[in-house]
Amino acid sequence: MMYQKIMKRILCVALGCAWMVSTLAGPLDDVYKLSPDSLPQEGVPKGKVIGPLTHASEVFPNTTRNYWVYVPAQYDGSKPARLMVFQDGHAFVSLDGSYRIPNVFDNLIYRREMPVTIGVFINPGRLPHQKESSSSDWGDRINNRPTEYNELNDTYARMIVDELIPALKKDYNISDNPEDRAISGASSGAICAFTVAWHRPDAFRKVISTIGSFTNIRGGHVYPDLVRESEKKPIRIFLQDGLNDNRGRRRGGQYDPKWDWHTQNRKMVDALTEKGYDVNYCWGIGTHSNKQGGAMMPGMLRWLWRDYYRPDDPHDDSNRQLLEVETTGEDE
């Protein structure tokens, strides 16, 4: 069984599949454990997950994709909520996977460590003859994921900004301020999230990237140079990766630096830092696995939303209490 897993990983890297199936994680990834922030806690109001819903895109003709919407218990529609969109949505909305975002949002919103935020978890599209991504089968080989996630054009950003968000706003009061919107993903979903913010900082200005595929799947290795050559954009980004992520060994054992996931993540951080971006990062010991990203997600979210407005009056503790459902002191 171990031999089969190793051969699957080698084949995946050689073919550019960029799989993210957590079952391929090795012993180096097992050191990363979920904290209580990612688990249900007694007394914490629970948000509602709606879905799967279906979005049929005109930007990507003849494709549909599942998505889920997380609505915080504290959301009542009276004030605009923040928005955060996750690619490969099934992996982030799951309550038994590596990320368990509904639990994380419940806990952090309750403690006012992030604002009241509607979460959207969207899968890559599929043509009628292709499969919907699921926890048991996902990656670039089964549907439209390589086209939507790995290409550097603005097509996917147009789908999110011009199709998905207007549909969401029919049902939810979502802030139009790009500072109130974040986007995230893992592997190819991570470079996809960055590409959305890169093309549309008028719509998204916060990004979380875990084990990001800033590699030459479809030209993504050029991003460090693009960052240096382009005018600085108002993007805040946290990047996570492991020292043992896919290290550029191609078929025949030849090394290709453009296919070295970890080297490319380091180059991204160097370029973003040199250009003066609001950037943070963490390099772990893991492989191309979601375990470290999942373990770190609560902390990354705190950093991402660290400066959302919370009035601090020493004579009024109404904004220093747990954010109950019936509260009247919700953040502005």
C-alpha cells in the first residue's frame, strides 16, 4: 500500500496532476494536528451551511459546479457581511477534512477574532461528461479544474466577480468594499485565488495560499517576475508551504526548478516582500498535503482580518464580549 501511494505521487508530479488528496500525506505531515479552534466547541453559536447549490457559468460555457454557502449564526442581514471564497470548496466545507472552515468561522467569529463573514465554497466546473469534484476524487484530471485554476488570465475572476457574487447578493447583504473580501485555496486552488485578487483587486484584497502551485503547470512560474515588474497592488497575502512539497523531479529524475513547488513559493514571498506587499508566510516540514494548512488556518485567518474595525472604549465593554447571536454590538 505504501509503495502504491509513493508511485501515485511520483506519477502525479510527472504528469502535472497537482493532486491534493490528503490520503497521500506522509509521516512528516502527521505532526500537524488540528487545534480546538477547528473543532466544535460547546456554547459556540453554529452557522448554517446551505448546499450543495449549482452554478452554471456563462464565462465557462456548458459547465456547472457545486458550491456551498456558510452563513454565520450572528448574521442577520442588517449590516453588510464580509465575504470569503474558497476554491475546491468540498475540501474546505467538510467537517471531517483538513480545514473544517465552518467550525473555524464559528469559533473565531464568536470570539471576535474575525468579522462576521459569509463563506462560499465553490468547486471547479465540469462539462456534462465530466465528474464533480468530491472528497474521494478530485484534482486536475477529472474536470475543468486545470483550465479554471492554473491559467493566469482573468476568466475565472470574471466568473467569481461577475456571476457568483451577484447571485449571492440576491440573498445576502455582502459588503462591496474589496478590503472586506478574501479568497483562498490550496495547490492549484491557491494560485487561482491569487490570480483572482491579482486581476480584480477592486473586488478581493485578501488571500490565503496553502501549498500554492506557483509552478509551470500553465505558466504560473512567472508570477514572481510579474510581481516585480508590475505596479504594486493592494493585496494582503499569507502563504504556507512545506519543505518537502513537490520538489521539481520530473520524469527520468531530471530537476526542473519551474516545477519545484517549494522553491516557487519562496520566490513568491521574496518578490512580494521586495515590492512592499503586506505578506506573511510559514514554511513547515510537510509534503504536498493539506494538514499543515488546516492546522494553521485559524491563525492565518486572524492575521488576514487583524485590523477589521472594533471600537475600543475603556468605559464600554459591549464590543469586548463574546459575539452572541442576539448581540446589538456587532462590528461595523
